[in-house]
Amino acid sequence: MDEYIPSSISSFGLSIAASVGAYSVALWTYRLWFGPLKDVPGPWYTKISDSWISLNALALRQCHKIDSLFNKYGPVVCLGPNKVGFLDAAATKIVYSRLPKDLYYQYLRQSGIDSSFTTL
């Protein structure tokens, strides 16, 4: 049997779906052509979403995919809409020694011992 769905409910659902779709397209357009990482080398899909890296992490291919991006695009690569990866010893020293880190990093210490990742 077909159930009757009031038209007001179905049109409300369509308007919500259209709004979510329009917002997603606007956000992706901004990130791809106007966002702060638009000039960082990398494939277009890394600039609009983190889903590619999540799917590769689930498939246990994340490290290989990131390595292939470095091989293709060079030492600086966009890995997500808010992520930039780099392969540079001088930059690593600056990031892990001079830039301030949140106290959240203290929770990541191993047996109370700091590493390059947790040193403030």
C-alpha cells in the first residue's frame, strides 16, 4: 500500500535538501577558488573536503597516498581544507620548537616524558 505523505512535509524536506546542497556547493567553491589554501599545491579534492584522507585511512592507504602527493607536488602539499603537509627540516624545527602549542599537547605525553610533538 502506498502511504499518503502530505505535500507540506515533502516540500519541506526538498527545501532542506536544496539548502544543504547549495551551502555545500558555496563552501566548496569558496575553499577551492577563494580560500586561504587556494595557492598551496595539491589536488582539488583535498582543498574542499577531508573525506578523501578519511577513506584512505580506513583502507590503510593514508601514508602511501600522502607520500604520493609529496612525490607529485613537492615539499608543500595541501592535505585538507585546513591541513598543509610539508617535508622540510628547517620548517619542522620551527613548528616543533618555536610556535606556541596548546596545553592539550600535555595530555599526549608518554609516561610524563616530552617528545618533539609534545614539547611546548
